[in-house]
Amino acid sequence: FFFFFFFFFFFFFFFFFFTGKIIKHFEILFLGQLQIIIIFEAYIRPT
């Protein structure tokens, strides 16, 4: 699961870099994605 999380993080970073020109427009979406990543990380992390 850690490898999958790393791949997802790399893909998100690539997408974020690719949409760097419209970063201001995706600022709210970035905040939403960040919250989803936190929830996903908490879900895959063993208790």
C-alpha cells in the first residue's frame, strides 16, 4: 500500500506541475485534494 501511495503522490505532483500555469485556479481543488490525501493516508495506515 505504501508503494501505491507513493505512486499516487508522484502522479499528483506531476499533475500539479503540469497545471502550474493555472495553479491559482486549482488552489481550492488543491486544498480539497490535500484533504482527500490526508484521509486516504489515514485509511491505509495501520491502526
